[in-house]
Amino acid sequence: MIDMDLEEAAKKIETMEVRGAAKIARLAALALKDFTLSYEGSDIGQFKDDLIEAKERLLSTRPTAVSLRNALAIVLKGIEKEDNITELKKKVSASADNFIKKSESALDVIAEIGSKRIKDGDVLVTHCNSSAAVSTIIKAHKDGKNIRVYATESRPKRQGYITVRELVKAGVPTTLIVDSAVRYVMSKVDMVVVGADTVASNGAVINKIGTSQIALCAHEARVPVMVCAETYKFSHETMAGELVEIEERDVNEIVNQDDFPGVKLFNPVFDATPPEYIDVIVTEEGVISPHAAYEIIKSMDIK
């Protein structure tokens, strides 16, 4: 049984009305909480089955975002031990609230830590729309550092439009560029600041398509790459050898397929940036080398 409100949340994530790994994780946690509190059945076994079904529906929306998977695992952790519906509702509700609170506070901590690595006068490049990366840049600006930003369009959904509006609203001098202009401007850049959808156990970062090309350009130009990512974006599954599934979306997000008869279209949403192209990952636990991702995942209480 899927509640209509939960289905509405799932559709918002699926259609990218709500986007960004942190935002979809928080929305999913809230949707699961609301589903739990509005549940009217009295059979504890059926309730648990319905919670798992609700979880699976939310998971199906964005397969690459480990933040979504981890958020739901955290919210439902330990439900198998409960044998009272009222107590189960309290447990899931409290877990959801706690996750949302920690997720929001993690952004502030990451911004505080990451902004210290940005120097006065730096020119930055960012890609897509990462709450963690944008918060870090804005914090550096608020600290009085004279910085400028190049932000990519991030085709095909152009999440970069959201980024430039957020940065300009905060007073950060920002220039919007097409994705393919990154190598052209890299000679003027001091640091790349991006977010992550998933961090694998080997330190590879799965992020918006085009991130790996930006990191490659930065590596060539000896420009450091800083990834800002909450620890709940680290993938426990990759420790057991599982590969991160790269989501493919409707090709009509690129062009109207009917306008190109006979042409194959391909719309992968993410790519993997090798750890050797990443200088540091900034988390709410501190700054780590990408090769330390394994230690972060080992310490996580998520299965």
C-alpha cells in the first residue's frame, strides 16, 4: 500500500522537481515519517511490510543517489525489533527528525571547514547544484574573502541556473558558462569546488555528468579539486564489491527525439571521478583524502 502523499514525494524526486542529493534524502525521510504517522492499520506485520514497500518506492526514484538509500536505512533502522505499532511510529518519526536535523547541521559544518581552504582572491569553478558546495562558497564570501565563481550550466537539466541565482543572491560575483567552456577558463581558476551524489569505498566520486571532465581539466592545469559531501553519501555497498548504478534518464531531456529520426540518444546523469583527480573531500567529520573513504564507511552504522 503506497500512500498518496508518499507517492507525491516520490514523483517530485523522480521528475527532479526536487533535486540535489541532500534535499531528496531529507524529503524521503520526511515522506516516510508522514506515511508512518498517517498509517491507520492495526496489524504490526502488515505495517512493517508496508513500510518496506514505501521504502522501495522511494528508492526506485533515483538509483544512483546513495544519500537516498542511506537516509531510508537510517530512518527504518531497527524496526524489525518493534512489536507495538504506537512505539514503531514513534521510533520511525524520531529517526526521521534526527536524520533531517543532522543532515542540515552537516551542511553548516562542511561550509565552515571547506571555506577555510578557499583563499582571499580565489577564482572558483563549480558544477551542477550542490547545497554543500554552494554553502561552502557562500561562507567564504561571508568571511570577507574576495572570490569569484564560474558556474556551469550543467546540461541537460541546467541545475547551474539554480546555483548562479543562489550565489548572486548571496553577493558572490558569478559567471555562468556552458559546460564545454571549463577547459578554456581553467587557466584563470584556483580551485574546483563540487558536491557528490555518492562516494565509493575506493574514493571515487559519483556526481553530475561532466564532473570527471572538469576534474581531468583541473588535474592537467594543476588546479586542486575539493569535494564537499556529507558522510551519508558514502556507499557501504561498494565495500562489498557492488558497482554504483549510473542512472540514465529520458533522452527527451536532451532534445526532442522526434526531431532526430534514426539517431541514437544517450542521457547518463552521473559519471565517476577517479580519486587521483580529487585533492580532498570535506565532510562534517573533517577533511579527508579520497583514499580515506573506506575508513569513513567502516565507521558508519548503516547496513
